[in-house]
Amino acid sequence: MAQNDDGGPACSRVNCRAPAFRRLGNARYCPRHYRFSTMRATAKRHGKTVPTHDELDALVSTDFRCG
């Protein structure tokens, strides 16, 4: 299991060292990537276009606030 800078479990996304906050299956995610994963699953379930994690990262600011 990857560890973040303070020794706790880190997010399972590549290049993300944020502390893990939730589990989805065997993966642990930070709040940002957990939300992205649930948004992607919901879009797929409803037959909509499923954006990649990278596309979502580009759309959302680092503090999750709307423009």
C-alpha cells in the first residue's frame, strides 16, 4: 500500500500523494478522486459520456470551488 507524506495510506491514483479517505473495492481514494470515480460510475450507468480522470482534473480547480 502506498503511503502519503505523513505515513498514512495514500490515494490509489497515480501521482496522487493525498491521504486516503474512502475505499472503493480494493482501492483507496482521496476525496477528489473518490468523487471523480463516483461521477464516472454514475455517467456510465446512465449511458452518458464518461470523462477520464485527467479530463475531470482539468475542469475542476484544486480547491473544488466553482469559478
